[in-house]
Amino acid sequence: MQINFDGRKIELDDDAYTQLVDATHEIMGLEEGEGLSFRPDYSGRGMYESTCIGVVGQMGSEIAFAFALVKVFTDWRMMTEGMITDFDDITAFLVMNMRQDNMGRDMIYYWPGVRLI
């Protein structure tokens, strides 16, 4: 599993993305495919064909996704480095960089700086 965070972007490999999806479902109390869908290659307004990770669902999905990403990140940091030094930075990054678009009955919440590597 690999996660890179430099203060401006978060990059996740496929294993980290899978853990993120699973953790988001767990936090929401949902089974996979129930009430949430994930877009690993979403391109939102003003992104000019750049892609990022997004989650489609009802209000609250964005909070579960952010908590899940912080959990996956902190677990990875503890496993690889034995300490977490940038917890506040990643939390602030997620709060400040979330965007949303209306998708009919649902919303997509996305973070232009969060993408797969």
C-alpha cells in the first residue's frame, strides 16, 4: 500500500483505494454497493480533464469519506513510520478542498487533490 501526501495533493495506490472504499462503507454502516458509489476518475467543474476520487451519495457521505481517508492515512503512517506528524495537515486539506456537484437525486463529493497513482 502506498499513500503520498505533500500538503497539496494526496495520491493513493489501488490497495489504499480499496481500503478507503471499505472504510467508508464501514463508517456509513452500509454493505458494498448499498447507497454509495465511488468514482476513481471523476473530473469536476474547472478541472480541465484532470481526475480525482469522488463519492456519490446522500449528505453525510463526504464526512464518512473524509474520516475514512484520515483513518487509512493514519493507519498507513503508523505502519510505515511508527508515528503521525501531519494529522492536522491532512484533516485541514480534506476540509478545505472538498467540492460537490448535484447529480439529480444524489450529490457527488470530490477532492481535486486526491487521486490514484
